[in-house]
Amino acid sequence: MPRKAFTLVELAITIFLAGLLGSLGYFYLNTSTIKRSQYKTAVQSHVNLIESMVFQCKGLSEQFPKELNTSSKASNTLLSELECNTSTPYAFDGGKNGFVPLPPTGFTPYRATESGSAFYIVTTAEKNSIQDEALQKLIVNYTSTQAVLEHNATSATFKIYLSR
């Protein structure tokens, strides 16, 4: 005799498998989780690149990059407005080091500050955004002397210290 309908066991197994596939799909296809991971990875790789550019400049000139055409210390200066003050100065962005990376969407352009013996790079994102969540995941990779994540009423500021 041909069967015309699912048995209760077959129906229960079908519902269970549909739920399992749905929950796995949500976990792996959750776009905010993917974006958070992408932002964290992008900022981390940018920090590594900028760090190598700064230390190459410091190795060549025995000083941190200076403001373009003024040779004054960086003071919340865009990285694209810096130069390496070697015997033949060259622009930090587009010079021997390559190019300063553009920050991911939702982050401010990277800026540098030299104050006393401290030299640090800063970027900010909107507070309580996916970008802020990415910075919160990223900050755990650093000690408190290497990086700081500060929050105010509207933004999250990520500072990475290359010298203190």
C-alpha cells in the first residue's frame, strides 16, 4: 500500500534538521559577525603596516616621521601629511615606504602624534557600532602599554603606541 504522508517520527526529524540548518546558517552567515571580524583584521593589518613604515623611517633618520615640509613633531597629523626626515626627505605616503592604508568604512583616517617620548597612531569609530565592537575584540591582543581603547559619549578612540 503506498504511503501518502510523513509519519510523526519523519516529521519530527525534518523539523529538527530544518532548525539545525537554520541555526548553523545564522551563525555562519550573520553579517554583523562577519563585518566585525573583517574590521578587526583590517585594522590589525593596517597597524602592522604603519608600524613597519614608522620604524623603517626611524631606522633611517633616527627620529619619528615629522609633519610634511615643516619638520615639526606630529600633532594629531594625518599620516599622509608626514615625511621621513632623512638626508633626502621623502613623503611618508607614497615615498620609500609605500602608501598609508585607507581605514575601513566607519573609521576615521589614521593620525599620528608625537609627544615627548611617546609616538602613537589614532583612529576613531562611532560608539556602540560594529566598528567599536571590532576594536573591543582587537584591544585584547595588546597590553595596556601598547594600546588603549577609550570611549566618550559618542565615539571610541583606538590608540596604538609605537613608543612610550
